[in-house]
Amino acid sequence: MTLQWTIEQDIGRLILNQPPSNTMTMEFFQEMQVLVNEISTMENLRAVIISGSGRHYSSGADIAELLRNVDHRTMIENYRAFVMLEQLEIPVISAIRGVCLGSAFELALFSHFRLCANDAVLGLPESTYNLMPGIGGIQKVAALAGKARAIEIILRGVTFSASEAKEMGLVDGTFPKNDVIPVSIAFANALPVNFKSAERSVYLHKFLKPLHAKD
Amino acid sequence: MNHSDKVTFEVRDSIGIVSLNNPPANVLDIPEFIPIGLFSQWTSDETLKGLIFKGEGRNFSSGGNLEAIFEKSDEPESLNIMMRDGHALLAVIQNLDIPVIAAINRVCFGGGLEVALACHIRVASENAMLAFPEVNHHLMPGMGGTFMLPALAGFSQSAKMILGGDIVNALEARELKIIDYIAPKDQAFEYAWSLMLKMTSDRPVKVIRSIMKALKNASELSRNEAMKEETQLFCALAKDEAFRRKSEEA
């Protein structure tokens, strides 16, 4: 399985599990679609936290495999899985450590919240492979960071740091890397049971701010 | 009158450069300051990867020629057509599927600011001055400034800027999200040029245009419509790239 799913104290832990860099293969996307479908029917689940196995969130799609198999229908299905994740009525939090690139960053962008390790590396490098982000990342970046920044980071395809991502509005908080998962769990537990994704900024202010280490 | 003399166009390294050339402050004689047909001809070059708007000399542009507007004031219909044509030109600029950067040194007022707002990215020098001074003449921005500004700066800050007519400096403009990057004194063009090359020089034209189209769809279409098109654009690029890799192997 390229995905690992466990439930700990009513919090679902979705772990991208294809070490070392948790590449997102076609198999991954198929498992993702099935799993998100199942999650949507689970009762008593408080939240979903997505993270990568080992040091990294994920380096994104397997480009060679993708180029051999790409078709319109598969891409739309992958996108639908992301949208279903976003439409879950419980909070979905991406806990980002290490690299988070391409489709993996798109997956994070479809989460309701992105909490990020200080030394994480993010980006949409698709254009450097003569491609473009293909699972909705373009729309998400434009909405969060504005059109000008979206044009710059997507055309250049350069990676950026967690603090740059925070400044652009692409992630919600940065933490020491060993704190990212514990903070994500604490944040998930702090969020109200009748979570509404439209209240995102209120939740960040009320429940994430207090979790930043006081220094 | 051949008003296109007051705007020049050249292409350097696949980047088009439009210079507002009506010194000293590059007044825009009429709202349609480049005939749309001519502008479309310039930008129909399929090898073009980007476009930069700049002002000749020290300033970007002080905006429209108010005398010309007051002259037309007793012919409301022709004034209306004149403004509509100007607005249509800005829409053409905004809708281009290559990145368009405004390189703003010093003065950028009124219609000049509206031209800059129609561009996709704004680079301003640290000594740039931006304003909608129309209110001081008992007028208002007439080429879309009243809706392009709030999209970036929000309603209340836009109301303050348009009703107050006050000058905003580069730092304030960056804070208000009206501009995206601050360049050193008088270096807006150099900064914009280097940014443009970083974004485009290693990219095939088709990749650039596909990404720009997807970004445009994101703001104009419903999410599902935009996504359907994005997927098509993606698959077309993937096909090209798969083919390129295969022929490299062969």
C-alpha cells in the first residue's frame, strides 16, 4: 500500500508511504480515491492529518509513469479525489516536513490547513519539466497568494522555503520539524466539532496562534 | 492624428516591450492610447513569451489628457465611446495569455495606474508614486480603476485612495498589494526584465501560454469548468513531453 491509514483517538492519520520520498504513483491516486470515499462515511472521526512517512511529505508525481499513462479521465478522477477530501465535513490538516513538491503540494493545497516544518521545501516545479500543475494547484495558488505571485512561482518552477510560503499565504504556520505532527494533533483537537471550512481564518487565529512556541 | 507615435514597441529575446513615449510624463492622449488593431498585431507574434509596459524617460505615466476629456464633455455619446474604447484596450492587455509586467518608475497616476493595474504583475521602483488624482478635478477613474483596484487592495483601502486622491509610495503600495515587487530607485524596468527572463527564458511558449490560460480560467470560469480546461491543457503538454522524451531516446 502506498497509503497508510490509522485512527488514533478519533483522529485519522493518512500517511503517504512510498519511501524515501513518497512518490505519488498511479497506484497512490487509486488508493487515495477509495480511501477518501471510505473516510467520507466514517462516523466519530474528528479530523484527518496528512503527512509523509519518514523525512518528507512527498516529492510529487512519478513523472515518467505519468507521461506513459496520462489521459484526461485519470486526471479528472485524481482531481475529484482531492475535491472530495476538501469537501469532508471534518478538518483536513497537512503536516508538511521535508519536501512537498508538485502534486504533493497540490494535495496539501486541498487540505483545509497547512502546518509546515521550518526547514520544509515547497514548490510547483512542473514547468521545469515542460508541464504545468494539473490537479487544481494553479487555482489554489492564485486564490491564496494572488495572481502575480502565482504566475511567478508556477512559471519559474523554483522551490521556496516554509517562511516564504507563509509570507505568500500558502501555508498557515511554521514550526520546528519535530513539533509539526504534535501541533497538528493539538490543533485538530482544539477545532470545534461543528467545523466549517469557511471559518478557516477564525480557527487559525483562535486555535493555532496559541500553539506557537512562546519565545 | 497618429497617436501610436507616442507608444513604441520592440521585441527583445522573445519579450515585447511597450514604451509609453510622450515625454516628459507620458500623458496618454486618448484612452485607447494604442489602437487595438495595432496592439493585437504586435502581440499576435506566436513566439512572444511575455510583455513589459514601461514609460520612456523618468516616469511611467501621469495618466490621461484631461483637456481632451473636457473638450468632449458637451458630446456625451462620443466621450462615452472614447472611454469604452480605452477600457476595451485594457481588457485586451489583461486577457493576454503571456505574462504582462508593468515596470513603474516614479509617476504613475490616473489612467497610467489603470494601465499598470491591467498588467498581471507590477514592479515599482522605490521612488514610484501611485495615485488616482481624478477626484481633485471632480472626476473619477474611468477605465476600470474602480474595480481593478478593489480586487487587489480591498474595498475600504480603495475607497480611501480614490476618494482621497492622495499619492501612495512604493512601500505603501506593496502593503496594499497594488504592486508586487519593489525595485531600486529608477530600476523598475531592469528588475522587470530580469524577473521576466527568469519566468520565461527556459520555458517553451506553449507551457507559458497554457499556464497563463489556466490562471485566467481560474478567475473567470466556475471551478469545474476551469478544471476541465486545465486538464486538457495539461494532457496536451504531457503528450508533447512524452513525445519529446521518446524521440530523445530514439
